[in-house]
Amino acid sequence: MADENRAASLAAYGLLAVAVAVLQTTLFARLHILGTIPLMTYAATVCVAMFEGEQTGALFGLLTGYCIDVTASAVFGRTALILMLAGYAAGYLARTLILQSLTSAASLYGLAHGLVIAGDLLLRLLVTFSLAGFGGAALAQLRLAAVSLPYLPLFYLIVRRLGRAFGRPEYGVTP
């Protein structure tokens, strides 16, 4: 019975990942706020990782990222790699250090965007040995984080409800 529940929950998260990617690349692709298209992928990945752990979060981020990369990205695999690492980090931190609350999800969401900025800085230093354009890229990532933040409570509620539907325990949940 537990294996059936696990398989059903993974299928549900797979469908959620595809739904996020389809909505992001079709319906919401033309939505611009402050010159930026809000992304649902970071919020969805962080919430799945927070409730399901680092492995499921990493797989969810990888699947969602590949779907986005296939349809919209200039560098194939970049979004998938970023979301996979963000999902793993968020799941690990949620399992070991923090409570499963909306405040924690917001902290993990900010951390995911911060990791993107830090990774960009590291790659610029290691590959090009130049910081040219880093400030603009960091500001663009911060703007993306700000305009995409409203998706976080929605995915928090969706993933929390999915977890309850499949009988997943909620450790350390604050009311």
C-alpha cells in the first residue's frame, strides 16, 4: 500500500511539473511585470522539495527545468540544473533544519534565487575571469524573485494538500 501511495504521489508531482511548465510557457509567457516574466518554477520546486524531501525536489526541479529549457531557454540545461540544485538544497534544509511553514518556504525561495546569483558569480570568475555585466544579471534575478513571489503561497497550499492526500507526515508544521 505504501508503494502504491508513493507511486501515485510521484505521478501527481509529475503532472504538477508538466502543468507548471505548460502554463509557464503558454498562458503566462506574455505576462510582464516590471519588464520581467514571473516564473512559477522556483516556487513550485521549493514547495515540493520542502514537503517531499531533497530527492523528489531535485527530480521535480529537473523535470520542470527541462520542460522550460526545451521551450524557452537560450542555454539548454541551465534551468534544469539550477532548479535541480535548488530543489535538492531546499529539500535537505527543510528535512534537517527548518519547519514546514510558509515563512520557511519564503526563506528557501529567497535562498534559491541567492544560489543562482552566487552560481553566476562563481562561473563568471572561473570561466571568463570578468565581472562585466554581473551587477545587471544579479539585479535581474532579484527582480525575477520579487515579481514571482506571489506564486509561492499558491504552490505551498497545493503541495501541502497533495501531501496530505497521499498520507505524508508533516514534521514541524507550524499552524
